[in-house]
Amino acid sequence: MSSIDWIVLVGTLLFIVVYGVWKSRGEKNIDDFLLADRTMPWYVVGISIMATQASAITFLSAPGQAYMDGMRFVQFYFGLPIAMVILCVTFVPIFHRLNVYTAYEFLEKRFDLKTRALTAFLFLVQRGLACGLTIYAPSIILSSILGWNIYYTNLFMGGLVVIYTVAGGTKAVSITQMQQMAVIFIGMLMAAIMIVYLLPENLSFSESLKVAGKMGKLNVIDFKFDLKNQYNVWSGLIGGLFLMLSYFGTDQSQVGRYLSGKSIGQSRLGLLFNGVIKIPMQFSILLIGALLFVFYQFHQPPLHFNNVEVEKINNSLLAPEYKALVAKNEQVFKEKQVYLDGLIQAIKSGDEEKSAAFGVLATSKQTEMTSLHSEVKKLMKKNDETAETNDTNYVFLSFVMRFLPAGLIGLLIAVIFSASMSSTSSELNALASTTVVDIYKRMFKQEGSDRHYLVVSRITTVLWGIYAILVAMFANQMGSLIEAVNKLGSLFYGTILGIFVVAFYFKRVKGAFVFYAALVAEAVVLYCFWIELTAFLWLNLIGCAAVVFISLILSGVSPVRVNET
Amino acid sequence: MSDQERPPFFSTWRRMYIAVLVNLVLVILLFYIFMIWFS
């Protein structure tokens, strides 16, 4: 990186941290620290919700995913607006009226302490690990591409977040998220403009989209119902709905965002804002990936985007095999140009038949390149069992480093940092809230002063920050465990949502029933996961439905109910 | 905390929710047209 990139990067990050600390300065109480005194307007709530969900991986991975697999991933978010409406109708008014600090506090009011403790514990375990990975995931990519020391990168990223989250609590988190989202928006817009600018001069924007479309990268909608297919309209609308309901309704890192709204109406508007903006935002990020694909039709792409792994294979005994694959890749790329020329001419002349035919031919050459890409991945694994062969997350940043001018590179790295910090800060804040409110205050010290809980909240935030940084430090030694941890949330979300659904909609069901129903439902979900019964999104529905169904059966056959009626 | 706050642009929350859901349908429809148009 050039010195101007460093100035842009460090300047942007320091400005965000200093501004956040300064704007949230002043005397605080526990209400202020954990929920910003419930004074946030709707747009701050809405942006905070979006910033919490969009981690660095969102911006690194999504363009790469569109490059490799097309834009179909956007369907994953189709259940989100429906989830926002359901939350506005059910969760928000109840949480606000009960004046709770955390979602789990409500469960004790409705059921009992053990149900509250179980859900709070599941959240702490899952989110604590996930918070470490929120720091680790962009760090490993930045360190691979830029050659930075991963430990210092983790420490720098995590340390900055801890500073302002401890100093200003929820208010600082929300204020910095506004700045971070502004940086992300400007950075991604500049990247999109640069990609379009770098496309061949004889190709208009609309023609570029046609090239992407003819080569199957604009596969935004798939109406075919298929339980094994992760991304189609139905898995997005149904499976996605349950995942989003679980995440936004029961994960404290999100619940804490909208509980900071100054009224029920402001919290609702924040959620609905997210419901309207999120899908177009995700579509835009994926479109950047599709345009990147078009760009790489005319510029020779590397056979593999992860330079560290490329260097490893280049310095191994398998280097001759690798070089042969590279040469073959370059040969296929050149052959593809003939078909691409034909495709462009056909698009320009409006000849649909010819453009379809050339599209098929160009796609067949692209498929050959994809096969070579798969072969090189196998070669990397053969050379080193632990090699990170999935380079989807490296596609976008690799482009940024190779083709963007000085200054913009710094801005795009600031985007990655901002996205990671915005998610991490909400997670730390939520982990501290749950630890203090649901565990410490409820089980160990019920009669403390406001000042005491404020100090404990700050200490807890620091401790969770240290824990997250430590998880990030050791994450590269966890191997395939990382993937398991990433899936952990989805394995538990359905069950937790089921507990909340029973709490809201089935007033007759008592705490003991839902507690045991949750344990059985969790076993069912784990079994379904084990036998790979369905695509991942559907597990959320299965977990939720199992809790509701089993708790209704238990309460139906229970003598308690008989006595009551 | 009051639940009576009215939403902007719409007279009731119910209408606001319907607008969000209609927007979702329109977005899916637009994406479909986008896909067909450029493919």
C-alpha cells in the first residue's frame, strides 16, 4: 500500500473512533450504557441494524460469490422484510412495554429462570465465538493479500472496537455505525464506478450486463422448489424468514439495536427501513461481483486468487503441474475471446439467436476455466492438507489491490475494517448486556447500585473483547472448526425462535414444557443436520416447528393442564 | 411507552406493513424482469 492509502485508512478509522468516543462522552448510567437511554431515532436504529448484520465478510464474500456462482444469493434475504413486519407486530411492542434490557429477560417473565438461563447461555456461547470470527475472517484475508501480521491485525481491529464500545456503550456503537456505513457506501460505490470505468471502451453498461446475463451470472430469481437448493425464492422466503426472525428477534446483538429506539414507533421504523433497504443493498453488492466477472472476461484472471496458497504451490514439488494448469488456463482464456467478440457483436446488432449461441460457447469456455480452477484446488490440497483452497473471499480484494488507484485502495481497506468493527461492536455490547443483566445481576448480585452495574458492564465488555481477540488469534489453528462455529448459530436459532414463538402465541404452555421441548427439538435439529436432510436454511424452520409442536403435545397431555382447567 | 405513534406517509401501521410487503413483491418481480431482460 502507498503512503496515501495509509493516510486514508488510518485517518478514516481514527476519525470514526475519536468521533464515537467524543459524541458519546458524559456521565452514564446502566440504561444509557446498555440501551443509549432508549433515545435513538429510527434512522440510527435502522442503520445500526444493517451495520450489525453486514460484517466484513459480507463485502468481501458477496462480490466473490457473484463472480463464481452468480447473483442467486440475493434470494437468501427475501424472508427479511416479512420477518421485520412480524417483529414490529409482535416482538417490539412486548419488549418495549416490559422495559427489558435483553430478549432473554422476557423469557423469565413469561416462563421461568431456567428457560431464560438456557437461551442466554446458548447466545453467549455462540455469539462469543462468532464475535472472534468476525475479527478473524477479514484479518486472515487482509494479512494474506497485504502481507500484514495476522496477530497485529486482529489486535488492532479488536482493540479499536473495545476502546469506543467501553467508553461510550450503545450510543458510541450506534454513532460509529453511522460513520462506518457512510464509509462502506462511499467505498463500494467508488469500487463499482471503477469496475465500470475499467470495462472495455466498446462495451456499454447495459451491454456488460447482457454479457453477464448470457453467461449465467444474473441468475437472481429461481422459482423452482427444491429442498436441497440453498438459494431459491422459496428457501429464501420460508427458510430465510425463520432465520431472520431468529436472528433479529432473539439474538441480543440485534434486539439491543432496536430496544435503543426512543419509542415503539421509532424501533418499528428502524426495522422496516432495514426491511426495505437490505435487499437492494445486497443486490448492489452482488452486482459489483457480476460486473467484476465481466471485467475478468477481458483481463486474464489469476487461476487462484489466494496469493499465499499460490506461492506455497509454486515453491513445492508440484510447481510444474501448477504451471501447466496456469498455461492451460491462459490458453482457454484466449480461445474464449473469440466467442466473446462474437457475443458482443451479436448483442450490439440485437441478434438474439446469435447472442444466445455465442453465450453458450463463451460459457463452455468459462466452464473449462472453472474446471482448471477446481484442479488447482485439488493440487493445493495434495500439496498441503490444511491449504485454504476456497478463494471466493479473495476475488474482490485481489481486484482492488491489482487495479484500483492509490487512495481508493486505502478507502476499500477502511470499508473492510469498518464493516468488521460495526458488527463486532454490537456483538461485544450484546455479550456484555446479556452477561450483566441475565447472569450477573440476576444470579449473583441483585441489589447493586447503578454505578456498580455500569462498572461491571464496562469490565465485561473489555473481557469479551479480550476473549474475541483471543479466539481470532487462535482461529487459524481451529481448522474446519471455523466452519462448524459459523454453522453453530443456525443450528440453535430455530430452537430459540421456537421458545419465543411459544412465549408469544401459546399462552397456555408453561415453562417446564417449553424447556424440555427445546431440548428435544435441538436433538431433532442436530440429527437432521447430521444426516444432511435438507439445505441449511430449513433447519431454522424445523427447530422452531419442533419446539412449538412438542411443547403443545407436552402441555396437552400434562396433568398440570388438567388441574388448571 | 405509547403504541399510538402514527407512521409517516400512512395513516396506520397496518398499511405501512402492507406497503413493505408489496414492496417485497415488486422487488422480486423487478429482479425477475432484470434477469429475463439481460439473459
